[in-house]
Amino acid sequence: MKMMLAAASAAIMMSGAGTASAGIYTDDLSRCLVKSSTQSDRMSFARWIFSAMTTAEAVSAMSNTSPAQRELASRETVALMERLILVDCRAETSLAIRYEGEAAIGAAFETLGKAAATDLMSDKAVVTEMERLPTYMDRPKWEAFMAEIKP
């Protein structure tokens, strides 16, 4: 249970804030999690991360995620974690925990979370929305700034 909570916490914190360098067993576990998960698995994981994030006061008004949807996402994620850790990547998990500690689980799921985010960010609708961002920029201010910093 403690390991599952560590994995969940790491997945939420996957912002890229810079994790400590993982050991070889954690790297092996990370590769196994990504290799053993399907795109559908990673999208399920991304839904759970999203549903958890929508509980934050700063963004909750932007989402209509229901408690039932949040519970379903959590249940799907637990089933995924259990399959990956207890079945698909059991040997890698055992070695990682034995030689590098329980933190290996969190680090490996952080890698899976990053893979899920990469899949999500390559969705055409997401790419289109992200490409709209520059239309809101104040181009003259940016041009002036760039001219100011050029050698």
C-alpha cells in the first residue's frame, strides 16, 4: 500500500522538477512499465492524473469531472498499477525495491506518467490548441525584448 501511494504521488508530481538520478534497477523497471503499457493504459493513467488535478481549487471550476468519473479513473489506475507491478514487471520491481528501495516505484511511475503526457500532447486537438497560444502574445513587446537582448 505504501508503494502504491508513492507511485501515485510521483505520477502527480511528474512536472519534471528533476528527480534524482535513478539506479539501473529503477531504469529497468521504468522501461518495463512503459514497454508493458499500451497507449490505452497510458491514456487511462493520464485521465487519473487529470481527474486528481481537477480537485485543486485553482482549476476546479474549469472541469466538470464528477465524483463517479474520478472514482472510475482511480479504480482503473489501481488495476493498471497492480497489473504492471505484480504481474508484467514483477521481477524488475523486486530487484528495484531490493537494491534501490521503495522510491524506485515512484520514480518508475513518474516515467510512465511522462510517457502518458507525451501521448496526450501528441493528440491532434491538443497540438492545435497549443499552437494557438502565440495568437495571444503581444508581438511588439516580444520583438522589443528580443532586440534588447541581442548582442
